[in-house]
Amino acid sequence: MSHTIGGTGVRQARKQRTRQSLLDAALVLLEEQSLSSLGLREVTRAAGIAPTAFYRHFRDMADLGVALVEESLGSLHTTVRANLAATVDSEQRIAGAVELVARLVREHPAYVRFLARERHGGVRPVRDAIGGELDRFAVEAAAELARLPEASQWRRDDLLMLARLYVDLMVTTASALLAAGPDAAARERVEGEARRRLRLVALGSRHWLD
Amino acid sequence: MSHTIGGTGVRQARKQRTRQSLLDAALVLLEEQSLSSLGLREVTRAAGIAPTAFYRHFRDMADLGVALVEESLGSLHTTVRANLAATVDSEQRIAGAVELVARLVREHPAYVRFLARERHGGVRPVRDAIGGELDRFAVEAAAELARLPEASQWRRDDLLMLARLYVDLMVTTASALLAAGPDAAARERVEGEARRRLRLVALGSRHWLD
DNA sequence: TCGTGGAGCTGACACTTGTGCACTGACTGG
DNA sequence: CCAGTCAGTGCACAAGTGTCAGCTCCACGA
């Protein structure tokens, strides 16, 4: 036992627990404001610790923001990869992708809202972190697309272009779902339109090499 | 003379001038922060007037934000409409649209940055204003698309879907251009990719009715 | 010509904010 | 078992915030 990285047992575990409670508190507060207007005291108050204890975990609010980005997007890569690899025909892949985004928004709306908001937000490091993560998604998606037989003749940069397009479509779909609110009918409408968008793009890519 | 709406001459003109200087000052400050973190005092300081004079023009910072939205997007509709209507073939329309967005970003980067940032930002009324304006663009684009012979058989909602897709593409292109910075080569790369995206979508829509 | 509406100013208020400093007390490794 | 580390506390400070009440002053309309 007791040989985890950076120290042993209880002490570190407690630290991580309050660190997590800081992240959680921040995420809740961020549902109704943006990171650059979120105060350090506000977060610590909501987390139930003294203001100065904040510095034991993060240098900045920006630092905390970056941590939130990692937390929300970091674990998603494997999920996405699996989902892309598992499906075979185009229509199935489309339905799967939209369903994946829909579930993400349904189960973790606060995270998605945070990402949508800070993607172009006022805090540089956070913006960059999100941008970098989305780029990774695009590269991964391109790699997955390259394995499809119908794309074997594609130029490398056209593939990347298509992958980035898909990523952007999914991102805008996510934020449209957020804007649709909890109303089931509205969400279904958004999902339907997202599927048609994807169908259109898939159709275009099928004739790309003409 | 002297029968402008709401009062006469010099007095009202002066008011509008300082109102404009408030908007200008805010826009400058908003290049490096988001609206929800922008202080009333900060703006009035930059505009060179007393803090309390702010209330003579706007109820809120949110109110000022909405005014900024109108200022930036209001005049754009006619431009876009003209641009769509003027061109004939698809490739020409694509080049024209991308060039229009590129010029917009080049000549009014602060406005574009503001819009990208506050589209999902922390201030509800501003978000709604931007969303509403973009919806108007989509409706207008749909109307313009409907006039094309190759779209005469399209279902109404498919047309709207396509129009919204185009709008989203242009918006993401605009923010990608901002992220590319002032480097000419990077911008050209973004514009090129935007054109290929549009080509792909146009290709897909050409086969939509199969 | 004079009275007035209203743009803009000054000063003050009650808060909130980020951060420095010295401190406590529980866990830790030797 | 004991000394040391360090997460978390309390207090203090300077600086900034939004907003209120009351003032000045001047273009305007009658």
C-alpha cells in the first residue's frame, strides 16, 4: 500500500476531496455566470472553506478553469473513439453521435454549458485548453475516418477538414441542445435537425471525389 | 429643420455622442474580458464621464450589451442579403460569403470578438439578442435560398436546416479567423478550409433529393 | 426673456474583492 | 515517539464596486 504518487494516504486524499469540492462549487456557480466574473471568495464560500485555502489548490481562477476543462473533456476521448469505431453504416454512426451528444448534455449540462461559454470566453488559458482539447478530438476523428474504406482515397487535409467540420457540428449541436432547455419536444427537434445536418455532410463527402 | 424624433438638435446630439463614446469604450475593454466582468465604473472611466452619468443612457451593463449587439449586427442584414442575391453560381457564392466574413473580421475584429464571446456568455439578455439576430439571418438566408431553382423542390424545414447550417458555418469561420490572429498565412488557411467546408455542404445539398 | 428639463458632476454609503501574514493542529516519515 | 510538513483558519488591509441624493449649468420651448 501507501505508495501513491506524491505522498501517502489520508492526507492527500483529504486534499483531493476539498479540491474536488472547489471544482464542484465552481461548476454550480458557473451555470449562471462566466469564469471571468467568478470570484475566488465566492467559490471558497460555496465550497465551505476559507478564502486563502484556495491557494493550496489553484494559483488562479484561470488555473481552476483549466482543471475544469480537463475534468470535463479528458475522460471523453475514449468514449468518442469507442462510439465511432463500434458503428458500421453511416446512418447508424450519425444516430450514435447525436445520441452521444444528447446524453452528454442530459447528464452533464453544467459541464457542457461551461465549455460552450468559456470556449470563446475572456480567460485565455481556459480558451486555449478547450481549443486544444477540441483539436485532439478532430485529430482522433480524422484517424477514425481514415480507416473507413470510402475515405481511403482522400487527401490528408481534406480528411482533417471533414473531421473538424464534424467536431464543430457536434459542438454547435450541444449548445443548441442547451439552449433548447429541458423541454423534450424541443430537444427532439434539435436532435432531428442535427441528424439531417450530418446526413447532408455525409452525402457531400460521398461525392467529394467526383 | 429641427424636427428629429424625440427632441431638437444640439442637446440630443450631445447625448448621443456620449452614449456612443460609452459604447466605444466598452467595446475596447471587451476585447480582453467578458461583459459580465466589465464594471460600470470601468466603462465610464474609459469614456471620460462620471459613473452616475451612465444611468442616463443605460439601465444596466446588460442593457449596454444589447445595444452593442444591435449596433454590430443590425446593419449587417442588408449587406448579407445583397451579397447572397448578387451572385449566381455556387463557387462564386462561396467565395463571396467567405470574403465577406473575412472582411468583417478584418475591419471590425472587436465587434466579432464581442459577439463570439457573448453568444454563450453569462448575460442572458445579450445572449438572447445575439441568438435572435442570428435566427433572423437564418430566415433571410432561407428565403434567399428558396429563390434558387435547384432548391425549388426542397421541403420548407430542410431549407431552414440548410440555412441555419450555413449561418453556423460562417459564425465558426469568423471565430476561427479571430483565433488565427493577424498572421496572413494562417488566415488564408482558415479561409481555404472554410471554402472547402462550404463546397462540401453545397455538394451534399445538390444530392439531397436523391 | 425666463423657467425648466435633464445631462453630467461630486461626495458618500455599504459592500465585496484578492491577498499577505501568523497561526493551529492533524497526519506523516524516520 | 517525535519533529516537520502543510491543509486550512482568522484577521487585516487597500482597492474596487454599484448606487443614492443633491448639485450645477445650459440648451430648449413658450
